[in-house]
Amino acid sequence: MKSKHIAIKYLMSKFLPAAVMGMGLLACAARAEAWRPAPAPLMTRWAKEVSPENVWPEYPRPQMVRTEWQSLDGLWQYAVSERAAAAPQAYTGDILVPFCIESALSGVGKKVLPQQALWYRREFQTPKKWTGQRLLLHFDAADWETTVWLNGKQVGTHRGGYDRFTFDITDALTADGPQQLVVRVWDPNNACFSEPNGTWPHQPFGKQAVIYIDAIHYTSVSGIWQSVWLEPVPAASIESLRLVPDVGGGCLRLTATARGSAEDCTIEVEAKEGEKIVSRGAGKSGIEIVLPIANAKLWSPDQPFLYDLKVTLKDGSGASDTVTSYFAMRKIAIGPDKKGVTRILLNGKAVFQMGPLDQGYWPDGLYTAPTDAALRFDVELLKRLGFNVVRKHGKVEPERWYYWCDKLGMMVWQDMP
């Protein structure tokens, strides 16, 4: 009898987890199958390509690329509560991240008032090969005040609707099993100007309206509206790159800043033209590295040439962290043209800049384009219409939009939201 119980326990330990995981996958598949865009008066041609399985699969950060990462875009659970309420015990339904709750492509299409808070919840698992590394959680944008918990532990809060923020969530991870992520977002929007006691914080809100659309304001955007993703990094890793092309000096001035114990680490840099290495350099974290670029190919709207870049942080045991990026050799300045009239100069020459005011709103995704192909199409269309500059008005775009401008040859005037 005892051996029978042992056999049953063995079978349960061997096959029950797989059965439970299979049931979970079936449940996820059923939720994905049930997802539909919310009703909307107008949808773009790319809306039909959006689904929970393929939403925004591209690497979100073209200026500092790593090979290992995991997207958390897709279906999350959501709920709306009073602003001061605790986390909900039950959630209302599914929302497709990274589309804001007011958009059709979120699958919800509902307004969130300044007196309310928006909650998100989902689970994730990470590959075993990431064990031993630090795990970073990136939010490319969430509007406006975002608080994040992992497995019940608060890992950080951020204020701002247009900038990326990152939390190191390593210490909040459980040893095994799924990790539960909960996010609360509160968005006062422009109600801060009408709040009678003046206690709500002011924020840049761009062209958003709160409840009603008026002459110059559009549908509001609340909550997560750009990609959410995970990235494993070593204890000593590259945190940021500052790239300053110096056309007059014939070089790129690069500053790589490291996180973690990087005092004894070396930063090594390679600039490439296609497969050919055109320059190498080395230095320390936080210290400018001058990378000579001989006979530099200058970027312009007509010839938008981009150099590739490889940056490696090395410790005593060898390569610790590597990212790839790109840069353009170009110079924007104010100065006289041939007739002595003050102009905006590109690479020392006056260029007549002609372009539209672009507010970056999509009928189906609002602040968020339905796909990366849609983002690219916008820039390509402007090029075909003969424009060489675009004024980005009242909004900061995802980094992939700026990448397509660099890649396709479009100058940008960036407004403050």
C-alpha cells in the first residue's frame, strides 16, 4: 500500500505540473481567441494585423540593442477603481498592452477619469538560462503616475507620461513558478488646472482632453501606451549611451555609463560601415571616448547614412555585456547662409526645411501606432510627398519612430508635450 502511495505521488509530481501548465496555456489561448478591438468609427489598414499573439514584436530600443529580452506586450487583466482604493480583488477583463484603455485596439475603449485609478495584472516566466543575472523591467511609456508591484513587493514608482523608466526587479523574484506583476496608473491629465484646491500635480499632457473632445484637444490617453519588456543583464552592465557626432573634429564622442560594480571595467567600442570596422576605441564608464571617423559619410535627408556601433563592457574575466547601436555623422547649427541671412544649417549648409505638424494620433490606437509598419509608413509617406522635416507636436514618440526618421532621412523638430 505504501509503495502505491509513493507511485501516485511520483506520478503527480511528474505529470501534474505539466497538466496544469497545459491548462494554463489553453486558458491563455482561449483569452487570445476571444479578444476583439473595441468599436470605433475608424480603423487603419494595419488594425487587422494586430492580435494578442503578435502585438509589437520588434525590439523596442534601436539605440541600445541586446540579443536577450522578453516582451510583456499582450493580454493583461485590467480594472478601474477609485483613486484611493487598494488593489482590486477581482479584475474586469482583458486589455491589450501597449494600447491605452481609451483606444479601440486595447479591446476596451473606455475613459478613465482623474478621480479613478487604472490597474493591470499579469503573470510571466523567464528562461532558466537567465538565472544568476539581474532582471530589468522596462516601461517605454505609461501616462502618468505608475506604481509597480512584483509578487506583492513594490519595486518602484515613476511620474511622467512620455519617458522610459526601468526597475531592477531581481530581488522581488520568486525562486520558481510564475511571477505576478501588478501595475497601478493614475492620470490627472489636464484636470490639475481645474482642481479647486490646487493639490494635484501639473503635468505636460499634450493634446489630450479629459472627458470631452473640444476644438484643439483629442481623446485622452491613460495608462500603459508603449511596450513593456524584460531584459537580463550582468551585475556590471551598460546602462546608457551618449552619442555626440563631431563633424568638424571628424569623430564620434561617446560616453557609456555602466551600472553595478564597474569601477575596474573597460568600455570597448567599434564603429562599422557595413561589415567593415572603421574605428575602434576604449575607455572607462562615464568618461568620454573619442572615436575618429575618417572621411565620414555625412547624414542628410537625401543620403541618410548610418554607422553601426558595438559597445562592450569587459571585466577581468572577459566580456561582461555587449550592446549594438547606430549613429549618424551630422551637425545642426544656426548660422548665416550665402547671403548672410540666419538659417538652420545642416552640416554647415542651409537646407530649406519643409514639413508638416505631426501630432502622432492614430484613430484605432490613439497615441500608439497599430504596428511598426504603420510607424514606418508615416515617415515614408512624408518623404514621398517631398517633405524633409516633421515637427512632432505635443508628444514624444516611441524610439522606433525616431529610428525610422534616421533610417529613411527625415529631420525632426521635437516639441515639448
